[in-house]
Amino acid sequence: MEDFLPKKMTYNLDFKGKGGDFFGIVIINWLLTIVTLGIYYPWAKAKTLQFIFGQTTLNEDSFAFHGTGKEMFKGFIKAIGLFFCLALIMGVLFYLQMPILGGVFFYLGIIAILPVAIHGSYRYRMSRTSWRGIRFGYRGDRKEFTLLFFKWIFFTIITFGIYGSWLKINLRNYVLSNVRFGDAELNYDGDGRDYFFLNFKGYFLSVITLGIYMFWWQKDVFNYYIDNLSLYKDDKKITFTSTATGGDFVGLVVINLLIIIFTLGFGYAWVVTRTIKFIFDHIKLEGNIDLDTLQQTEANFKDATGDDISDFLDIDFIV
């Protein structure tokens, strides 16, 4: 009978990066970005991602980020050109004494490029990430995603922001469910209604507790993001489960704040590494997918324009 039962696999997700090592990268990145008047930024970003991915391991094998500063610089230039055109047209409208029209045009332009930025960012970053030589990929369709994005934005506007919870979860459902890990498929199954009431409760309890409940609110959001994530390969599955508690978040946030304050900001590298370590230490993986059977299915994509636009707009990477 035991021969017919699915075999449980062992998965260990970990981050081994040290604050001291990342501090050296951060300082050099800051200095070179300042000296080059910002030109070095794409290379700084590439080195940061290469460090973070390279220090993240699954079953003791590290991930790798293959994106380069050169690729990101090309996207950086395109992104600057796009924003320059928007600002130029806005400036002309201001000069023609049509400031309202200029402001509306600029913000509509930003909204218009948001879905392109998200789609492009995922397509680039996933294809340049690998584990044991198996690349990730993103299968979303830009036209389909853009139409859905504008529909969700429209509903958010006409409901005075109430639909925002559905917007955020719909984005996660679409984007994450189109991520591939070799021939395995990621899936996210969140619900806007659940997310709305989760945040409604969090906001209400944070107000009446003078902010104390915010740590438990953050825990609830983190758990919701993780617990609805899963990975499928044929008829096999890996589930993601959060083990974080409100107390864990109190310790993380308070200590991070103290590090920043008492190091006058120079402890930023330690804050980043301990936060990433915290995230992976509180994700439990269970399932029956044999990771040794993963096969390469995804193609390379080297246009980093979407990723750079996302950076300009300070869009949080949805994962």
C-alpha cells in the first residue's frame, strides 16, 4: 500500500547572505553611482540582484541572476527617454498655460505604461533567474494583461479605491500564475474579498490599539501572500506556508529600526539581509515534486526596459 502513496520531498529554502558582505557591495554601488552622476545605477542594481539571488538557496543549491549591467543600462536609457518625452509634453502644455491638461496627460501616461512595466519586468527578471541551470520564465500575454489592468483600474476609480484590494490580488493571481520554473507552474489563488476584509480589520484594530496591531496586520498580509502560493508539475504539487507570527514581526521591525538609528543609516545592508533571511526562514515548503526531474522549458529574454521603468515608478516586485 505504501508504494502507492505520494512520496513526501524535503525542501529547504534559505538565505545565507551576510550584512558585512552586502555592505561592501552597497558602499561601492553608492560611491560609483554618485561619481558617475547616476550612470552606474544599472550595474549597481545588477550586482545587488546577483548577490541576493546568489545567496538564496533551495536544498543548499543557490539561485543565480544572470542579468547584466549592460542589459539594464540599455533599458535604463529607454526608460529615461520615455519619461523625458512625457515630461517634455507636460512642459509644453504648461508653457501654453494649460497646466491642468499637462498634469492629467502626465499622470495618464504613467498609468498607461504601468502594465507594460510590470509585464516587462517579470518577463526579464524571470528569464534571467535560474536554479541548478533551470531557468524561470513568465508566460503572461502583454495585450491581455494590459486590458485586464485597465479594467481593474477603472473599477478601482469608480468605487473610490474600494476595489483596490481586488486590483492587487488580481494582479498577483495573473502575474504569479504565469511564472514557470522549468516545466513546473507557479499558481497564486488569492481572493480580493478576503484581502479587503483582512486589511479592513488590520486598519481598524491598528487605530484602536494606537498602532500596536500593525505588526499583526503585517503578519496577516505576509501569511496571505505566502499561503495562497503553490507550485505544480503534472499531478504533483508543492505548497507554501507561512510560519511567521506577530511577535516575529515585532522583533524584525524594532531591531531593524534600532540598527538604522544607531548606525546613522550605515546598517542598511544588515537590515536588508536580515529581512530577506527572516522571509525565507518563515516559509515552509511541503509537497511531492522531485526537483531533480525539472526540465528546461523557458527562453532567455534580455530586454530590461520594463524592469527599469518599474524601478523609476518604485513598483514593488509582486513576488
